[in-house]
Amino acid sequence: MMSKEYSSAENMTRGKNGADNAFIFNVVRWSWMALAMACTFQCLLFISITNITAIISIVFAWIVATKVFMRPGMLRSHPLSAFLIIGFIATQFYFPLLFTTLEGKPVIFNLEFPYQVFFHSTASLLVLVISHTLYRILINQPLSTPSSWLNKIGIFSPPVDLQLWLMGFVGLGATVYVYLLSPNIGWEVSGAASDKAIQGLIPFSYAPYFIPFGALYGNFKTPSKRLVPLLLIFTVLLFIVSIGRNSRGAFMLGFTSVGFTYALGLLLGVFKPQIFTVKNLIIAAIAFLVVTGPIADLGTAMVIIRGQRNKISNAELIDLTLQAFGDKQAIKARRLEDNQEQGDWDERYLDNIFTARFSNLKFNDASIAQANKISDQNDGMLQYSIKYVLGTLPGPILTALNVDADKDAVYAVSFGDYLYAEAGGPVEALGGFRTGHFSGTGMASFGWWYLLFLGVGMFPVYWLFDKLVVKVSLRDLQSMIPAPKIAIRFSLCGILALTSIFQFLPSESVTITATFLIRGWIQMVLLYAVIFYVTKILAGIFQNKPKRVRAIR
């Protein structure tokens, strides 16, 4: 009976989805036009068998993306798992070609093992597709239902605007506490549970930016006209805290989630696809100039004074960062230095520090280069991988199992650090937090078995992400004003994590599937449920306060 109701709801909204179908068609068409121009440019200026082989892999991957996952039916039935695979294809294939072309470089720029990079990426893509196909076949009800326990604990209850503001200030306060007032917490591997809980609140800093997208999570109230100036003030506060924290990602990743949210809403037809207007083009041009100009300079300024962040106060750190930001010659010199050869672990690929966050193939190449220096299934890497997974278990459980995972030693280094050290790098490299890639660390830890671990591990990951979306029943759909354009509703919990979902792969190791299943997903959901109910109570107090005052008078 329930499935028939959902089917009726989907049929009811099908007539409203012509516009988003057309939008997806246009997105796919324009993406192929951009891809064709980039391929032509690459073939004309950087003609080589290696570069052409890489381009063939990219074209194949984009065929998979557009023919399988960027389709209206797929995005409605498996929205977040499909978005995850689109993210993998974009970051490992499409974006590298697009951004290297814009910078006038071959897509294989500075890759020591380009054939292996694209072979591993293509093999991983095939494994992901096979795993997702089996997931779609075997799981009849991938999305949550109104009767699910997630719905009962409030995961799908639409928060009001005031709640998102409260979440934002809670996250901002947590950031200030962790990185400015008690900076040791932010860099400690373990510590008091209360401190780590506060650290987990930091991602909520960006909650207010999702107010305009309420239609995705069930809040159809029109945003206040004061929203834009209030967000600008809040953004200034975030920038100040981010500079004091000396983190480029701190003020970038949250905003990319906003962009991904808007893009997902457009693809699903929730938002009007009227983006190619004069006003929007002007806004996009200004945003592009700001990101590639002042924001990029600010990011480089942070890198210039990064070595001093543990030696001086936060006020001094902000002051020095602003001084470096004003010294354009120093910024230019730093970028020239970054573009020079960097030794055994070389991360040079894209010049733009922000596009490099989403399309740096050199992490894959550097990991493969180190893995080639040691034997497959290296015992040290295997033991480190096992301890990394065990370390996600709470301390009492490890004690009960008599397991010594040594969290302090394991999490004080990255997979990239450990792989580099195992391949002969200096001991001093440990703790540098080099960014590894699951292809290289997978080969070093498990050999070609890493692909099997990837495919098996991703099956439940797909399911858990899609569970953050609920189907809307026909009865609820008809009662909503205005009526939603799709018969699904996202949890704000999932929307806040969109950047993490988009970048779930690539990761440093295939063990990310195990750590996500053991702790990551549960922690994310429970923490959101707690913050939702706390802010709901506070919002109720603030909203009822004026009424009480009037009653007393």
C-alpha cells in the first residue's frame, strides 16, 4: 500500500519535472561542449600518446557520468549516492582536464606515472559502478520512509530559519573555542570527550547559508529581505576566525557545500533553472574574480605565515596574515616557489589553490610513486591500515577487546606520511600530513585486493547516504503549500555534508568505508539530532519571549 502511495506521488510530480529534465539535458550538453573544446586544445598543444590516453579515460568516465548518473530518474531514486559517484568522476577526470586546460597545461602535467594514475582511476570507477548497480538491484527501498527511525528522531524535521542561525553561532563558537581559545584541542589526536564533541560542532558554522535552500529540506518559508546583509556580516566573522585559525579550507569547504546544494536543487528541479540571466552572470563574474584574486591571495598569505601559527598569538597571526596579504610581491614569490620541484613528494599540479582542492591528480601520482618503491601488501602499511580502522572504536571497547590501537601514534600522521616513510622518506616526514590517495596506499597495503575492499565497502556507504533522504507520501505531498516539485525531501544533516559526500572519494585509503560505517555516519546523525533539538528548544524560547512580555504588560 505504501509503495503505491509513493508511486502516485511520483506520478503527480512527473508533470512538473519537464523543466528540470530540460535543465539536466542542457547541463549535459554544455558539459560535453566544454569537454570537446578542452580535448581539442589538449590535442593541438600537448599532443602525445600519454596525454591522448588520459583524454580517452576522461571521455569514458564522463560517458558513465552523463549516461548513468546524471539522469533525472537516478537523481530522484538514489540522489546522494549518485552525487558521490559524480563527485568522484568530476574530481578525478573532468575537473583536472578542464582546469589544466584553463591554466594552459597538459592534463598529465607533472605526473610521474600518468598511465598508472588513469588506469587505477578507471578501474576504481568500474568497481564503483558495479557496486552501485548491485546496490540498486538488491536494495528495494534505498530512501528512508516516514516510519523510519531516522524520521522519528527528527532527522527529517524541517528546522526553522532561527534554528539555522543558532546552529551557525554554535559552530562559530566551537571554532573559536577549539582553534583560538584552546588551540591544542584542534591538533590533538585524542583528548577529553567533551572537547572532541565541541570540535564536532564546527561544521555547523555554515548552517545559515542554507536558509535560501529550505525547499530541499522542507522549509518553504520565503527568506527575509534582511537575510543577505545578515549573511554578509556573518561571513566577515567567519573570515576573521578562519584567518586566526590559519586555514584556507575553513572558509572554503562550507561555501562549496552551498554551491553543491544549489546545483543539486537545480538538477532535481527544486529551483528555477533561470541561471543564465544578466544579473546572475554579473554575480558569477564577480565571484570568479574574487575567488581567483583576493581570496586566492589570502590563501597564499596564510601559507606564507603558516610556520608561525603555533608560536604567536591569534591576534598576531591575523595581523601577519593581513600584512602578507598586502605584500603582492611576497605572494608572487611564494607561488613561484611552490611551482618549483619539491623533491620526493611533489604535489604541484594546478596553480589555483582552490581548484586544486577538487582536482589535484598529483596526490594520486605521488602515492603511486611511493607505493612503487615498496612491495605490494607491505606489512607496515597493512598494520597501519588495520590500526587506523580499530582506532575509530571508542576507548572502552578497545580496552574490553584487549586491543592496543595506539590512537595517538596512528592518527598523528596521515596515510601519505606513513607511505612516504615506508618508502624511504625521512622520519621527520611523519606528522607533515601529506595527502595520500587510496590507489597508492591501497596497493601498498592490500595489493590489487584494494579494489574488492572498495567495491564491498561502498555498498553500505551508498545506502547510508541515501537514507538521509526521505520519500514524501501522497497525503503529505498534497497538503504542502506550495507543493514540492519532487516527492523526496533531504535531511539538513545530509545537505550540510554535501562537500564531504562529493569528495568522499578520492580518500587517503579504502579504509574510509570501514571508519565511516563504524563511527562516521552514526556520529554525524546523532550529533545533528542533538543540535537540532537543542536549537529547537532555544528557538522556541526566543520566539515566545516577545509574546510573554506583551502578556505581562
